[in-house]
Amino acid sequence: MAYRRGPQEPIPEVETVVWSCTSEECSCWMRDAFSNEEKTVCPICKSEMVQETRVLPVIS
């Protein structure tokens, strides 16, 4: 008998506003819902971050 790990149904995804780091050397990003400032600074490299939209799994 074979057992499967993880969810067997696809996880729903939705367009989500995120903040992305502008530095080419840094790949940091965060969901807008977890940001506490309008103009966010990257927590990794301290570069400026810009808003963009990504399709991400829904979180509750």
C-alpha cells in the first residue's frame, strides 16, 4: 500500500500584493499584509522595496 505525503488537493492561489526588494543581489519579498510601513525597507539588505503583484497560495 502506498502512502502520499502532503495535501492531495491543489492549494488555491490568488493574486496578492507584495513588496519586493529592488536590489538585484537580493531576492527578498513579503506580503503586503505583513508589512507595517507604506514605503518598506528590505529587512535583509536595507534596500528600497517596491509593490508588485504575485500569484501566491492563500493563507488564512
